[in-house]
Amino acid sequence: MNRTLYRYSLAIAACGMAGAVAMPPATMEQPLRDPFVPQALRDQAAAPVSPSRDAVLRDQVESKLRAGFDAAAKAHGGAVTIEQARAAGLGYVVKNFSAIDTRGSGVVRFEDVKVFMRGRGAQLN
């Protein structure tokens, strides 16, 4: 290697290292915030939320499951066929429809879904 080229590459390396050493460590003064989230929601999200436990958690899970099912079954007397479940996006019900429909009636009620889920280990009320 040419001696001049060697000295030049050492000088470049030294400048690069000197710049890296001289820079102060990066610090974040404020947390990043999404400009599209209203301040009221930011304040609400910052407040600590105690986790739900036991019966309260089971009630919350069941109410979410029931809301999706009831929306699909509302116009059908509280029961859905496999086609109605598919149209409503109830993939779990569609996938397990024959196992949930133990009577073989072609329709399932929310209580049938709960019995099926309890049989698989779910702890519902």
C-alpha cells in the first residue's frame, strides 16, 4: 500500500473516531406523542388501570363474546347458522360449528358456544 494512501486512511479513521467520541450521548427530553391523539385521551391513557381479575374479567370476556354473537343473531331469534356466522366474521364459531351444534339443528345459540368453550377449558360465567 502506498505510504501516502496509508496516512490518508489513518487520518480519515481518526477524524471519524474523534467525531464519534466528541458527540454527547443522545437523550430524549420528551416522550414521542402521536399528534392525532387528543390530549384528553393521552391523559386518560397515562392513568394507571388496575387489571381485571376473577369474576370481573370473566364478565368482560363474556360480554365481548356475546356482543359479537348477538349482533349476528339479532335478526335471527338469538341463533345463527354457519352461513350467518361466516358473514358476521365469527371465525371461531364457523370453524367449530359442528362441534358446537350438538343437537344437529343447523343453528347455534350463544349458550351452545359457552358450553363448547367451557368444555375446552374456558372459565366463563
